[in-house]
Amino acid sequence: MTAIVHAFHSVGLYGAAALRADFQASDWSKRLAFGTASGALSAVRGTVTGTRTC
């Protein structure tokens, strides 16, 4: 259980919320949509953060 909590902390609060919504979605298409959206948002946030820090 602590490993899951540590994983959530490493991903961040937004990532944890997205994962929770993903797990609550019973439909596989919803899971795929959530996963794709969260992955895209993570990539965008990473790019923006990387650009900002550089």
C-alpha cells in the first residue's frame, strides 16, 4: 500500500486524481480516453516546465 502512495506522490496530485478517475471508469474506452488525456497533459506540462526552467 505504501508503494502505491509513494507512486502517487511521485506522479503528483493531478496524476493521482487522473489515475483514480481512470480506475473508477468501468468502460475500457473511458479508461483509454483518460489514459491518453492524462498522458498528453503530462507531456505538455513536462514540456512547459522544462522550457520554463531552461
